[in-house]
Amino acid sequence: MKVEKDAMKFLDEYSHDDADSSNSQGESNTNTEASLSARDEVKEVRRQSKRETSRVRVWRIAVSAALLITAISVTFTTYWLLVEEEDKNFRNVFSQFARTVGDAAIDQQKDVRSAIRSLSDSITLSADLVSNGNPTWPYFFPPMFEAYAHDYMEISKAEFVGISNIVSHDQRERYINYSTSVYEQAVKDAHIIKHGSLDLLNNDTAKYNPYVTKKTSDGFVEDDERDLYFVRTIQSPPPRKYGPQINWNLASDPSIRVSMDSIMELRNETTISKIRPFVGLPADEHKGFHSDDNADNPHCFAFHPVYKYVGDTSSDIVAIMSSAIAFDASMRNLLPSNVKGMLCEVTNNCDQILSYLIDGKEAYFQGTEALHDKKYDDLSLEVDLSLYTNPNLPSTPGHCMYKMRIYPTEAFESDYKTNTPLVFAAVVAATFLLVIVVYYVYDLQVQRRNELMIENAAKANSLVTNIIPDHLRDRLLSRQEKAIHGSSPFRKSANLKTFLNEGNGIDDCNTDAPLADLFVDCTVLFADITGFTAWSSVREPSQVFILLETLYSRFDKIAQRRRIFKVETVGDCYVAVCGLPDPRHDHSVAMCRFGRDIMSKMRVLTKELEVRLGPDTGELALRIGMHSGPVIAGVLRGERSRFQLFGDTMNLTSRLEGSSKPNQMQCSKETAEHLIKLGKGGWVQKRLDPIAIKGKGSYHAYWVNVHGDRAGSAMSALSGNSNQFDLPTLSAQLYGSPFEGVDDRTLRLIDWNVETLLRSMKEIGARRSVAMAPQGTPEPGVLTTGEIPLNEVCEIIPLPEFDAKASRLQIDPDLVEIPVEVVEQLHHLVSSIAKMYHSNPFHNFDHASHVVMSVTKLLSRIVAPTQLEGLQEQSHTDAAEKLHDHTYGLTSDPMTFFACAFAALIHDVDHAGVSNAQLVKEGAPIAEKYKRSVAEQNSLTLSWELLMDPGYKALRDYLFPTNYDLLHFRQLLVNTVMSTDIVDIELKKLRNARWDKAFKKGNGENSGSSTSTIVNYADDDGAKVSKKDEIHRKATIVLEHIIQASDISHTMQHWHVYRRWNQNFFEELYVAYLNGRMEQDPGAFWYKGEFGFFDFYIIPLTKKLKDCGVFGVSSDEYLNYALRNREEWELCGEQVVAEMVAHCRKEYGVKAPDGSIVSEEEAAALYASMPLEDAHESIASIEV
């Protein structure tokens, strides 16, 4: 219609020309031509519309077909993938549980054999002791047998154990007399040991057969037909009545006789019998061994010889022990209660089979036939339960070889196979169906709109064509085009709301008025991360940005949901406003809810990120300040235009944030009044202590605590899944029971250390996959070392040569897959190391993790010197070779990185919290053994023995495929751990001499090296040193300096970090002083002592890091922090010491005049009761 009006206006402008030049005939002809032209224009528009409509129809069909095909494909793909995923999960879970059951069964067999051997030795030793070295077998009943048997049954899970003396035919009469004389008292003694009383023993007069018996259908009768008798003497549990079992010859039973004969033949082996019923226990005692009440559960019997002399298997066999064992004993209490339906089939070469069903923590005997479903044959796990050392055992009659196969059942599978795939597939199909329906409805509406627009366009075009000539019509449409798309003032972003909503920018050269508005009713929020500066001082820049990007991106999402406008981020401060560009009457309420949400999200994310970003990440917290009032908002134009807020509201909000506390929200009086006005008065509480605000003096602020809010139930939905906060760490999931009592922080530290070591292991795997293997290296094994690690320290550790092929073909370490078993063993290793640390204030697992973090940071900062210009322009191989040369080969050996990180992790294992000198003074066993560097050598030895444990074989095989790798790792570990002893004067002199030889200017003239009886330093004696050895010497020194600097890295980091660890160290020494393990109160020398530590060790060490020439700007960073901390200590160190002393006295107490530890109040009372002169002397002895 607008086009028609413009056409009429344009027609009026030219009407006078038409009147002067027309007549009636001409007018008639013109009208006729115009009518024909109009009809042609309408036909043309409709014709073009028809052509476009046909094209759209083709595309509509194509899109519909594509949607249908996609729907079918995605639906079936979703269903198939989910089914596959469920099946994979089912197989993985079953495999894990099956390995658990199988390992337990093997462990039981091992325990039975080892325990029964120990029991045999105990009985032999008992006989030896009783007879003063001249055992009188067979006339011997082991005293305290029940005590020995109790330990054996606890370990082996056996239900019964008995001993049968071997009696010859000639010894029968004497033996009968002896056994009947001691049997009754032996049974009573056993009851006293086991039950503490004789309540369960039938005290009827004992009746004994005066001969060796055998068991027949008529009872026990005399057995006098043999040369040797295996006569039952005593058993556990003890019998509840005196009966004919005494003097029973077990060998009279043919099935037992064959086992006895095999023992006599093999001599030093444990034999296992066939499956047989066992009813030798009362029902109430037997019930506790099984999940059901069936007294006929099958058992096998283990037999083992008892020798006449301890440790002498060639001596006479004087007795044979027999023990009843049930296989289901090893299957109980293994799996969670909700895991049901695992079938175990135990078979032997004696043609027997047993089936057991494991349901949760219980195991039930099912029968003596194979009951598993054939479809699970490919999932079964087979374990061999036949453990023996004598190769003749398998072919010996009387012994059966057992195996176990573990299968899932349909009940087990049903827990992991659900209808989820079908549901998801249906949802996907329904979604696509809805999309298709919506598409057709939308297309129908568009089609109707287009038809209407085409009709209107045809009419307008016909009207204009009927009124004005073609060239004038074109000019009119051109003017209209400019009016619509040109620089009309009505299309400009004339206000701030339009700019913010539409995102239009402003040309920096625009001469228009600035774009700014006043918003009179807003709430501004400042959220700052407390502890961020200290935290970031010990991190890599990339880690700092990972934290900020993760937090801010989640905060942005919450802001979008809460309709909060994010203004900007300044460092670690997040600035947001509510009430603009769209005014809101509840801006204060919305902002408080937003603050609560981001604070909650902060707690969740920092705990999650601690595994990735290292220690103390979980301690970071938000500190929030809020104020409500008017703000000026606008776009500040320039080279980088920015939207900003101005005014006193911003200044006051910043002050409120600065005076707030971690995990607290503080608001102004205006915000509090606004909340009260909106009925949220319960959220605010006036701060008791006024705060000082610049320009306002003393100011009363309010704490904000959002509670009783229905929206709070949706907080987790707004801020992410908060349940992740309560999930156990990977360590706790993999090894739940060993971690009982370990706090969540330690578990997160364990996981972070594992992740750190895994990254180095992936680097090792990536390099090893393409590197040339060392030549002539034997197969790897367990490395046994000398008793004194300090003797292994060497001056030069050879590093691998540059490998051009490996550098060229190096793969991305992230693509390296480390076997699950290796990862699990690494987790267990790190966890065991954490357990070996004591709860000292300083030398603890937290400190070790801090050192690991510093080591990895320094190793990551090893770069080429700045003189290497144009390195990036060179080929990858050439650049890598130059980097290798200028960093002394350190960048080409991932094993070096791993060894340094591992050394940092173990360097204080088992630290006693006192110095080496104190340990020597106290005469500690490790001090007697090592003499020097006591704690360091002890930590290294314990950790190495742990690493060499058979349980970590897969881990060692991955790390050390050759003996060369193992020896190389050992040497790196020894040198780095031993270098952490910075107190030993002789070692310090040796290190300084090595430093001068390697890095001091003019070192071409060798100054010689010191010799020592404990360190294998080479004595060059002025001889020329090869360039290779010179480079390796420098690399060795750099590695030692890395861990030395890392061990005290807190002194070269932010003041708050230094302050924290300094106090921890002070507390450790104070506790040692209180316990009499340190002569002087540390408060007496701490202030001045720190100056010496800075001046004579820390600052020179940082300068040496710089002189190494491989750390780039990091060496300057460490030096600057060290100098700043020294200056700060000089300013406020005395106050810090006073605070630490006060804290320690309050926390740990003080020494009383008699040397005991009492509280400050108790000490004051004691001094008050003393003569004044004595009190002054005692007080002076503990004053700082």
C-alpha cells in the first residue's frame, strides 16, 4: 500500500504535463495500452512465481526425503550404539568381577598351602621345645594346638584341621597308653583356648578303646593289620565330647590312605583330595562357614607332612595334618550386594565338578554338574587352582588338580541389559517425526504468506504500471529502496537497549552523539577468587587460563538463565549487573540468587579441577560484593569499543567485594533494604563489625544468605550437576577398602599425582614407539641394589643421544593408550606411597605433591636459549636437534621427566619429622645403617622396594622394557633424591665443585674434582673431558638443581604460599622441640635463621637456575619471588614469628619446668606457684 501512495504522489508531480499534451482520442488509446500493459505485468509476476514455486516443490520433496532417511538412520544407529554400549559395559563389568573372584580363589589356595606349612613348622618347633631338642614322636600331643590352628583357619578359611601321628606296629601299645593319658586334658585345654570355658564340653567320663581303631559300619573296631598307622591325636575345633575318634587310624579309609601314601612319597608337598562330604562339625559351628544351612556341602581335604626337625624336609615325617576346605569360602564377601548371578564351576582331574552361584556377598552350592549357559562360553574366565612345586604331583594318586571357570548368568546380564536403547530410539524417532510435522506446518504457512505477498505485489505493480511510465517507476522504486535500506535516522541504534539486544557495533569514526544511558535502579555484583594470586604463582599460564575459562563459561551460562547481564571480567574478578538493559523490579533478588549459584558452582568445579590442575585448587573460593543504585552504562568508543558501567555504585561494589570473606556474599545497605522491600528480609544479616570504605568512612554492610527459596531446589540444574561434588575419586573407586579414613583432599592429591605421572608415561610410550631401542640390553627384571644408595650417586648420568627418526616420527602422546592394568597398578603404587607418609605438619604427602608440581613446572619450562633465533622457521628435525643440544639432551628423554616427578613424589617417604642429625643422635636403626643422608636414603630404599613388589610387574614392564631402562631410571632416581640433602656439608662442597667444573666461566681448565669414599665422583686430574661427558654432566646438575629448588619452591613463590609452608615447617620443629627431639625452641632463632637461608642458599640457588640457561624467564620469576619474600620477611618477619609461636603454643602447648607438655594456662599457674627467681629463669628458657 505504501508503494501505491508513493506512486500517486509521484503522479501528481507530473500531472500538468499529461493535461497539456493529451486529447480525448489520445487519452482513449493510452488507457487501452495501459490496461494491456497492466495485465501483462500481472501475468509476468504470476509466471515467475509459478516457476519459483515448482523449484521450491522439488526442494520440499528432497528435504522431506532427507529428513525421513536421516530419521531412520539415526534411530537405528542410536539403537545399535546403545545396545553395543550396554553389551560392552556388561562384558567389562563381568570381567572385572570375574577377575576378583578368580584372584580370591587363587589366594585361598596359596593361603592354604602357606598356612599349613607354617602350622606344620609350629608343631615341629613345639615338639622340639617341649623335649629340649630331642622330640619323642609319636608320643607327643602339641600343647596350644588350638591357638596355632586358630591362626591357620583365619588365614586359610578352613573349617577343620587335625593332626595324625604316624605310629608303627611296634609302638602301638605304648602309644595307646600315652594318648589315653593326655587326651582328656588336651581336649579341655583346647576348649579353654577357643571358648574360654568348658561349657560346650560334655563332661561324661571318657571311655577309650585300648587299641588303634578303624571305622566300619559297626562302629570303631581294632585295627592291627598294618605296619604304619596314621592315628588321629587332636583337632580344631575341639570335639564337644570324648569319643572314639581318639586313636582312629585315618589310613583305614582307602580314600584317605591314598592321600597319606602320596604325602609319604612326595615328602615336601601339600596334596588336595577328591571332593567328599564333611560332617565333622556341630551344625551351629558349621553354619557360620557357608551362606546356607546345608551340612552336606562338599569339601576337599588338604594334607601336609610334619617333620621331626624344623626346616629339615629330609628328616622323618612324624605326623600328617589334614584340613577340610570349602571352595565357596573364597567366594563370599567379594562382590557388592547388588551384584547377583555369577556362576562358578570347580572341576578337577578326578572327574568331579561343583557349581556355585554368587549372589552379592553370598555364595550357594548348586550341584555336582555343569549348569552354565552355553551362550556365555566366550565370556568365561578360567583360573588354575593347582599350585605345586613338585613336578610329580599331578601324576601322583591321591591328589586332584582343580580349576575354576566363572560364567555370567541371565540374571547378571539382565542388570546391564535394559530397554534404554529402545526408549532412546523411540525418542529420536518421535523427535524427527515432530520435526517433519513442524516443517510441513511451517512450509504451509510460508506458502500461504508467499501467495498473499505475490498477489499484493502483482496488484501494486499493476497499479504503478497503469499510472506512470516505466523509467519513472524505476526511479520511484530506487528512492524507496534507499529509504528502506539507507541511513534513515529511524533505523539507527539510537539507544543502549537496542545496541545490547541487537549486538550492533559503532564505527570508531562516527561523529554522532555517544551511545550512553542512565539506569537508575540496578544491582551490581563483583565476584573475586580468593587465593587466586598465590595459586597462579605456582602454575603454568595454560593452567591459569584453564581455570578461568572453565569458571567464567559456567558463570556465563548461569547468568543467561538468571537473566543477568555480564559486564566484563578483570583478571580473577567477575562483574555482572541486573536491571539493564531491561529494567527489573526484582533485580536485587535475582542477583542474590545468581551469586548463590555461581558460589555453589565454584565449589563443585574447583574440586573437579583439582585432579587436573593440582593441589590447592579445591581451596579456591569466591568472595562477592553487591550494591544497588544508579549506574551510567554506555559504549566507550575507540580502537576497541567496550560496554562499561560508571558511577559511585561501581566503586562501592568494588569496596564491598574487597572487604567480604571467602564463600560469603556481602551487600550494601541499599541492596539489603531492597531485599527487605521484596519480602526477602530473612536473607540479610547486618555485619557486626563496620568496614572502612574509602570516601565514606565507617560503613555498615550486610551478609547475604539465600535460603528458604524454592528456586534453590533448581540450583543444581542452574549451576551443573552438584552430585559430582560428592562422588568418590578414582582412587577410592578402584581401591575402596585401603582408603578408609583417608580424607577427600588426599584422595584428590593421589589422583592428581597419578594423572601427572600418566602424562609422562604417555610421553615415554610415544617416544618409545618410534625410537631406536638400546642395543645389547638384557631382558628386564627386578633390580636388586646395594644397601647404601648414597654409594650409587655418580657425577655424570648418560642421557640418550639425539634420535632424528624419533623426532621426525614422534606421535601425539595423547593418542597413546596405556593398558588398564598398568594404570590400576600406578594408582595403587601412588596410593601406597601416600600411605607411607606420616602426618607431619611439613614433611607430608601434601608437601610431596607440591614438590611434584614445582618439578613438572620447571621441566616444562626447559626451553632453548633466547640466542636461538629463527628456530621455528627451521625444519622440525633441525629445530629438535638444536633444542636437544642447547638443553643438554633433557628435552629428548621422557624417562628423565618421569624419574624427576617420581623422585619428587617419594623424596620424603617415611620422614620422621626431625633432622638427619637428630636421627643420628637418637641412634635410630636407619641412622645406624646409613650414617649420612639418613632420611633421604631411607625414603629411596622403601620406595624402591615397593616399586619392585611383584604386584607392580605390569607397571614395571611398561616403564622398563629392558634392563637398560631400569638401570637408567634407578640412576636418575638415586641422584635426584640424594640431592635433596642440602644440610650435609661434604655433599654441598662436592656439588659446588661439580657446578664450578660444569658452569663456571673458564671451565675449560679443569679445576679437578673432590673425591669421597661414599660418592663415585670421577677425578679428572686436569685431563680433557669429552664434549658428550661435559653435556651429560651439565644435564645431571640441572636435574639435581630442579629437585633442590622444587623441594623449597615455596620460598620462591608468592608470599602467601611461602607463609603457609613456612608455618608448617615451624610447627614441625616446634612439635619436635616439645617431644624432646630438638634442643632449642625454633621461635628463638627462626627470624634471623630465615635471612641466612635466603642469603646463603635460596637466592644463590635461583641464580644458579638462571646460569643453567635452560629455563628461560622462569629463572627470573623464581629469583624475583625469592628477593620479594626476603624483603617482606625483613618487614614483618618478627610479627609472623610471634604469630606462629602463639599459634603453636595454643595448639600444641608449652614445656613445663619439669619438661612435661602443658597448656599455656597450666604453665602460667605452675610459674605462679614457684619462687620468683626460679619462675623468671624457667620462663626465659621457653621465651622467644
